[in-house]
Amino acid sequence: MLLNLNKVNWSHSLKLKDYESHKASNIDTMKTLKRLTGQYNKWIQEENKETTKEFIVSSVGKMNPKTHLMSNIDDAMNENVMECLGTMINTVVF
């Protein structure tokens, strides 16, 4: 019985966030995407200036903006799709 105390049930993902907080989250995500896009553009320009081996050595330990960009895009899409689905379900049911 205590194992089910903090268990997330299936309806947890259908609960909607406040629209204002969702809007603020989207704005923050778009600002982050803009910053990462600029960094990715610089990354590509540096890659074109150097040879493959030089670029691999120079990029060790640095943040790869492409992976962060893809991760943020996936998170934003998932969040917005779940918010839209939740809104549509709540509109039909209630």
C-alpha cells in the first residue's frame, strides 16, 4: 500500500499547466533555441575552416550545440503536443 503512495498514475499527464506559465516556458525555450542556433552556426563555420582531425581535437570538451538544440526542440514539441491534447480532451469531456 505504501508503494502506491507516490506513484504517478495515467491521468497525471492529462493535467494542464497554467496557460501563463506555459506561455512563459515557451518564450524561454524559444530564447534558448535562438541562442543555440547562433552557437550551432558558429560551430559549423569553425568546422569548415579546419580539417577534420583539427576540428575533432579542438572540439573535445566543448558543448555540442546540435545535440542540445535537438534535445530542446524535442522537449518543446512534446510539451506543446501534450498541452494541446490535454486541452482538446478537456474540451470534449467537460
